[in-house]
Amino acid sequence: MQTIKISNVSIGPASPLAIIAGPCVAESYDLCMTIGTAVRDRCAALGLGYIFKASFDKANRSSIGSFRGMGLQEGLSLIEKVGKTLGVPVTTDIHESDQAAAAGQAIDLLQIPAFLCRQTDLLIAAAATGRAVNVKKGQFLSPQEMTNVVTKLTEGFAAGKHPPRLMLTERGTFFGYNRLVNDFVGVGDMMEMGWPVCFDVTHSTQQPGGQGKSSGGRPEHAPLLAKAAVAVGVQCLFLETHPDPASAMSDAATMLPLPKALSLLGELSQLHKSMRGA
């Protein structure tokens, strides 16, 4: 399996467990710094890699009236500033191909949302920046169909004369039982494609549209899913956290309270070491 390097974070089979974490949306610089500082310091103490995450725009909200974010320029500037201040790489999601170039100037890891994982122009534009690209698997695709996504990305990197750096993320294999369902055999299938695989812990607890104009969730089961993912050998975990999830402007129903997220990282670090026989 390939190992990819994102600034000072390596993600691969022989690398420390990597953590992608932050608020769902960049609500403010102070909030991002509060979360980012706490997670960075905890990861450093545990020997985990850390990538800060926040969205500049939530284009896929359930309701047209929901808060979307600061927008491209202001949001990217804020996220870039947070990364430089914290000394960590940053990631954000892009929704349109014409956002890729601007994001590629400020962001270390470009994220493709699950609903857009088949959008050829978006994938090619992201790869053309030369930045690492993380694609969340759409719940409407079988894990095996992500091979087509990998092909599009590798061709996009090649066209731009960039070495390929990509990762696939599981965030709920399919819809069922009024929630997202995770299939760890499918996670194994994606790991066999030769690139690092990330597991999205908090979005996997989502109940899409469960609150009418917003998604519901069962975040109390996030630790269970995170431990299962580490046990099957994923190289990276994605989670959203907030000091007060109930007041969060996006994904309030699924984010972990910051103290709980920090405590969970300690458990995951120990499990990861145990799985390696360390």
C-alpha cells in the first residue's frame, strides 16, 4: 500500500495513526483555533499525525435556510491562517471544479464530498493542483466502484505532471434502517486498492434528514465505530468536534464534544499500538 505525505503528516501502513479533525464549518477564527490547538496538542502528546479540518462552504445542507459558511475567499484565508499558526496541514471540501485552483493555493489536502465523488471535472481539477486529494465514497456506490475514482485521479495527477497522492474515505457505506450503515468488509475492499483509507467517524453516525430540515445523528456511537475502524487497519480517522455541539452552526447532531474527542484519541492511540504489537 502507498504512503502519502501531507506536509509533516505521513499516512500509510507504517505511519502513525493520522487524525483529521475540526469543526464542521469555519464559524470563526477563534473557534477554529480553540479546537485546533486542543487537538494538535493532544495528537502531539500521543504521537499521532494531525490535519486540521473546517469547511468554508457547506453547499449540501438539508435546508436552503441553513448556515453555509464564510465563502471561498474569506473561508480559505481563515483556514490557511489557522494551519500556519498551528503549524499543521489543513483540509477543506470543494464542491465545484472552479474552486480547486484557489483552494490548492491555500489548502494541503483537498476533500471531495461523498455526493460528488463521481464528478469527473471536479476530480481532475483537484488533482491538477498537485495537492493531495481525499475522496469520500458516495453511499450510492459499492466500494469496488471507487476504482473508477482512483483511475480518474491518477490520470488527473499525471496530466498535471504531479506524483499521485490520494486517499479514500468511508463515511457510511449505504442508507438503511433510517440511518447510515457501515460495512467493514467494504472498507477492506477499498484498502486493497493500494491507497490509504480514512474512516469518517462522526458522519457515519448521521441520520440524513432525520430532523426534517437538518440531519440527525447518534454521536454516542462514534467511539464504537472509531475503534472498529482502527481494529481493521485504517490509516486515518476523520472526526468533527466542537466545544458545544448543540450551538454549532452545522452538523450539531453528530459532532463530538471537544473533551470527549480528546479522551477518545487516547483510547484510539492505545488500540492502534496494540494492533501493531507495540
